[in-house]
Amino acid sequence: MTRILALCCVLLLALPDLAAGNETATPLLTTKQRFSMPVYTTVGGRTIKSLQVGWESYGELNQSKDNVILITHYFSANSHAAGKYHPDDTAPGYWDALIGPGKAIDTNKYFVISVDSLANLSANDPNVITTGPASINPDTGKPYGLDFPVVTIKDFVNVQKAVLESLGISKLHAVVGASMGSMQALEWAASYPDWVPRMISVIGAGQSDAWTTAALEQWAIPIRLDKHWQDGNYYESEAPIDGLAASLMLITQQALHPAFFNQQGEALNYHPLESGPLSDIRQSHSIVKWLSERAHSRAALMDANHLLYLVRACQLFLAGHGDDLNASMKAVKAKSLFLPAENDLLLMPYMAQAAHDALLNNNKESVYDEIKGNFGHLDGVLNIQQKAADIEAFLQN
Amino acid sequence: MTRILALCCVLLLALPDLAAGNETATPLLTTKQRFSMPVYTTVGGRTIKSLQVGWESYGELNQSKDNVILITHYFSANSHAAGKYHPDDTAPGYWDALIGPGKAIDTNKYFVISVDSLANLSANDPNVITTGPASINPDTGKPYGLDFPVVTIKDFVNVQKAVLESLGISKLHAVVGASMGSMQALEWAASYPDWVPRMISVIGAGQSDAWTTAALEQWAIPIRLDKHWQDGNYYESEAPIDGLAASLMLITQQALHPAFFNQQGEALNYHPLESGPLSDIRQSHSIVKWLSERAHSRAALMDANHLLYLVRACQLFLAGHGDDLNASMKAVKAKSLFLPAENDLLLMPYMAQAAHDALLNNNKESVYDEIKGNFGHLDGVLNIQQKAADIEAFLQN
């Protein structure tokens, strides 16, 4: 239990650093690479000049370039899916339990690659390379702010495709992603079916339904309420850190489950009738302070406008951009594996089930299996080793 | 389905007006009464001068004054639990399906009474009488703002007790409440056991655990972010309506379930790739506009500081104020009935289960039974007639 709590303290301090307990004696080492594109045209028909994104890889690309597994990352993550930049890094990439030599996604066999999203949340992290509203607009010499075009999950996929093509790759062995990464994975399978023979969706969805689009909006609202946000033009003044931290508090809670959260309460000696909040409306309970402090700490490397653009990308998600999910799944050629988390309150299992059912309705090959655990949505990251053998077998098939 | 959607549009527009479909030909009529207290001392040891609250009753108090059922109301409601003020009111009180002549809580037999909470959310509703941060502080002649003392669920109960005692009542037949009302009901049973032979907790809890206290805090945060909030001193300037509406959007979504919410999406022709939000980051999806418009409309009669004080009262909730729930339940003499909603995402059934278990551990009489439905938390209001027979039998026993 202590180990799990410690793991989760790390998690809430810096979501990408999840797999601290899974370090190997000789860690996989990786380096952030930079990919540039002079012009990119978005799905919405707008252009982005001098687009740049970071990427990482683990393992070697073989001569026929057919051993590629693409890892698409979740909302608050980046392409640091596994390994370390330096042997003395405190923690490896978020799915290090899954990716590495001899692991389920075996870097002795596969060339594993991941790409930082557009409008990546951690725009101020020196290990992230992204293009988004915080980037300099070459036409004005100033940050885009809300002049940055709306981007979609399909735009993330199109940029990943350009990165892969720059390496001479024209087909994947598989695409695998968790949460927002699952959206990209299924988008790949539906939009570029000839590229994707295998797709794994972890804690995922096939589209954002009305519930999810509204829930995502709740993440955006605190940022727009922060007086420092100023319609997105805060780059020469104070950033809307309180609004951003409020958003992260909401995201963190929704990504967890009471079963874990209340264990954290016990560790803090939480009591409903704590004397501070009982005596003073301006004071907070221990659990609130804990959540707030971690959110403010994480917010330092993040950009508030980037969060708004990621929210919008997820709201606009319907894999394959068809009329509906059933129509969208027609084009898929991949065999699919859906691994929702049984106690997920953010992307509840019914969402993965709906995508799986739409594939079966279209006579596609698809498997559905739930991850057990008490973390909620985050079981897709923290308990992924539970499905390591299934993932390994699925990739070999 | 159309009737249910219509009912829920009403619900989201004005939560107290829930039972529009359950009107009888000759409606029960009621009048808001006023109760005043020169001085009230809070659980936290502070004093409130000239305390005033509203109350309503349905049915007649018998001579021995032993036919009293107290209805304790939920977060966004007030004492208008049943009936109408005027025959031409558009809707009766929120639990009119349950309370009235010949209904489960039969006003031909019982004197049913309900009291507006302190810091009632609808401070600007002419049908609500409450004392809270928006009230004039007699010592300064100005609204209290954050100088108003923190109040707890037990303070709500203590004020209700004073109202009852002013009517010569010294014992209840039963106390019945939903959600925040369930907190008051169990507080009654634990704090004043000799008053309470029967307690019904609908969509309820026995305490606010760490999860719930943090979730409640998420409701408060948007208000404090609104630049018009000004540390609670907005009574002579613009009210923080956007922050208040943001809070209501979150509360509304958390009180519902995807199963219902997505039906509403269908009614709006929601699509993930709507052209407005795809082309412009400042535009919103249909479902977001729907939620926002209803929240802004409801916010007009509500007070933002009152919401903060209600959040705090709910966070400070441990029925009976014992060391823990098990210790608190020792004093209870009531037989209890817990009716959580199976799909409740706000106060999940595990919370009612924990209170029920704590009572059984203390060898108390308690029954636990779940309300079925697709509304989530709001099944406790919208589907309460499902348990009408059980409630009627429980009250007669």
C-alpha cells in the first residue's frame, strides 16, 4: 500500500513519471528528437507554418522498416513513453512497465516510436517540443494565443504520419495508446487502414459523446474564468496559473476513483470536521490542500491555452470523421484490442464497448477485456502490467 | 421519453420544479412562513443575530403533536417540498409525487414540515427566506460576505429544531431527506435520537469522505476564480454570475448520468464534429451551450457566496460529529431506511452502504435498497415514486 501511495504521489506531482517502481538495473536510454514541417494544413483547412514536434524511439528500425509500433500519448503526457534521458533521471517514461527489452512491447524486436502532440500540455517542459497557441506565429513574431487554428485528434495523427514518412516508414506493426492516445490509435485505424494491422485502445473511446464533450468543457471553464487569462493573451503578463491548477484538480480527481482517493485521505489523516475549515471559510481540508498543491506544482510547466486546445481536440473526436461511429468503423482493417478500466469514471467502459461493438457490427476482428483496479481511469497506466501478456500475444499474432 | 426529456429540461432550468408531471387536479396549497430567532450560536461557536428562515407545511398538526414528518431539503432546493403557492403555479414542490393527500407521505395523516436552510442557495428567490453571507449583518448594516460564520449540517438541524419547538413539537414521527437533505436526516437521528424514531435517507451519505470533500471543492473553485467575486464583497457591484454558472454546470453534470445526458445530446442533434467548434476555438458544441444557458438562467436567483457556504457545510459533514461514522451511529435510536440510486455518480451507493453498515455494526435496525434509473443522482428526485410503497410502509411501521 505504501508503495502504491508513494507511486501515486509521484503520479499526481507529475503525471508522466508514473512507473517509478518499475525501473530496471540498466535503464533503456532515449533522446528527444525534433521534427519540422514548413507548412501543415489542418483538418479544418487552416495552415500552420514551421510546425515542430518532438519524438522519441526505443529499439531499432529494421531494414524492411516493418517492425514499427507507434505509441500515442494521453492528455497530460508527451512522447516520453519509456526509458530515461539520463541514467540518473528519477523516473522513466510513463509506460516503462510495458515497453523495453524483453517486455510486452519488446524493444529487442520492435522499433517503438512516440510523437509529442500538437498543443502539448507541457509546453514549458524543456523535454517537450510542440507547436500550439504558446508558439511564435511566424507571421506576427508573437505567440499565437487564440489565433492558433483548432486542431483535432486527426491532426495529431497526420503529424505523426509525416514524422514516420520522414523516416521512410509506410506501415505500422501496431498503434497503441491510452486515453487521448486511444483516440489517436483508433483514428489511425479508421483514417489510414492500410497502415494499421493492429490497434490497441487502453482506457479508450471511439468518439466523444455528449457527456464526454460536456465533461471536457468543465476542464476548460476555470481557465477562461481566471482574470489573468485575458482571452488567451497572457504571454507578456502573468499566466492564468490558478485557473490552470483548478483544471488540473478536476482532471486529477476525475481520473481517479474514490477507492484510491480515500486511501490518500487516510494517509493525510483527513477528517470531515477538521478545525481549520470548521472555523474559517477561507481555510481548506487537508485533502483539498493536497490536491491543490500538486496541481499548482504541475501547472508550472504547462500552458493554459494548450489545455483549451487539447480539450477541443478531444471534444471533436469521432474516429475516422464519419457520420457516426458505425459508419466510421467500416474502413478499419486492423484487428483491435480494447482494454478499458472497470472502475474508470472519466472514459467509462461503455465507451470502449461502443467502439468494440461498432467494429463487430462491421464484421471486424475485435477483443474487449477490462483492466481491474481501484485507481479508476489511471488503472490504464498504473495497472497496465496486468495485461502485459495479452498485449504481447496480441502483437505477435 | 419526450415527457422525461421535458421534465428534465424543467429540472435543469429550475431544480425545485421537478414534479411537473405529477400534478393533481386539486393541488395541495401552501404558504411560506417566517421563523425568527434573536440570536443563534453555531456549532463553531459564533453567533448569528436576527436569524430568519422560511418554512412550509402540508397537512395538519394533531392535538398531541406527534404526527410530524420533517422533510430536509437538498443542496439547490428549499422548503418547497410539495404543493403550490397558487393554483396556477407551473409546477409544485420537488417531491410532490411523494407528499400529499393519499400519497406515500400522506398529508391526511401527517403534518409535513420543511425549513429553508441557512445560506440557502436561492437567496434571491422571493419564495425563499434564509440567513447567510448575502444577509445584512446587524452589526455593520452591510451584507456579511465572508464574515458570515461557517455553518454545518448540524446547524441546519439545530435551526429546524428551534422552528419545531416554536410550534410546541418535541418529537418527530420521521425525518426524510434527499442528498444534502439525507445528511440532515441522519444528523437528526445521531444528534437528537430521542426525537427521531424513523429516518429515511434518499441518495445519501453518513459523512463526507475525502473524495466527496474534494469533489465539493470543485464546485467552489469557479466562483472564487471569477474576477467579480472579489473575496466575497460583490454586493455593491457586479455578482460573479459566470463563476456561479460554471459551478452549476458542474453540479448539474455530476448529478446526472451519461445514459440520460446522451439522450439529451440526441435531442440537440449533438455531433462531435459540429462545424462551429471545429472552425473556432471560441465556439462551443450544442450540448455545452445547452448546459451553459440553463446554468446562467438558474444562477439569476442564486447567490455565489451562499454556494460556497453550502459546499463547506457538506464538506464538514459527519452525522453526529463523532470520531468516525461507527462511533457516531452508536447514539441512533431510529430505524433507518437508505435509498441510494444505483447509477449515482455524485453520492455513489457505497456511501449510503457505509452508513447502513455502521448502523448494523451498532445493532441498529436499518434497511438498504437501491433506486433504479438512468438519471444518476437525480433518480432520488425524479424516480422516487418507485419507492413510494416502501416509504409508506416504513412510515406506518
